[in-house]
Amino acid sequence: MFNILIIIIVVSISEDEIHGSYNQFLALLFFMFLLSTGGVIYSMFYVRRERKIVFYYNGEIKIIDKTLWNSSLPIKEFTWNSIVKVSMRIPPRTPKGPIVCYVGFYMNNGNYLKITPLDLPMYGKEGRKFYADLKEFLTEIGKENKLLELDDYYIFF
């Protein structure tokens, strides 16, 4: 997006304006390039590592979000007792390209928390790890009956 903005600035500035303050123009162009590169690096690397779902032994589930967009998820903490069912879509294997995973929590009060790639980027390997952690968590807190329900909603695409 910022690259398009840089192109618009370059195209819209006349030669007379550049001729008088060429150094300022180059400084502006360099600043815009740094800004766009920083945004790409942030969204590709930092965001993926700073959001995770943590399962606690007492049945609590917490979504930890240390990013700039930490207000994007409506529910940050909830317990397993408030969940009716969990749905997941995970690829069966990880190809070379990124295939995203989706997780949805259906709550007792009718709310639905859907974790999409914009909320919590998860790809094939992370999605299968999340699935394994969730199964282990359910076994540890004594909700083995939910395992069959979870297997019904483990959808391959």
C-alpha cells in the first residue's frame, strides 16, 4: 500500500519542484520506503509470533495478544464450561505455500469467537499443534467426552 503511495508521490511531483529541493525529495522517498518495508516486516513476522492461545489446567483458555491490534478479538479469556463446541479447519499436510487454519469457539450464551488469519495467523503446522494441544488439554481437565465432538469438527480442506 505504501509502495503505491510512493509511486503516486513520485508521479505527481513536477520536475520544477524536485529541482529546487531534490535532497528533501530523496529524504521523503527514503522515509516512505522505510515505512512500507517496516510495515511488511511487522505484519509477516512480529504479528505471527505475538498471538497465541494458552490452555490452563483449571479449564481457562486465554488468548494472549501483544500486537498493536490487541483489541481485535472480542473475548480474551473464557473457561471451557462456557464453550458448547469447537470447530476447526486445518490442512492435512503443509505444502510449500501458506495454507491458513481457522478455529471457532461456540459459546453457551450464543456468542461465537472465530479466529481467522487476520486475528491469529496459523498455518498448517501451527494448526495441527493447536489441535494436539487442545486434545491434551481436554484430557487433562477431564472432558474426554468433548474429544469425539472435536474430532467431528476437525475438517480437512
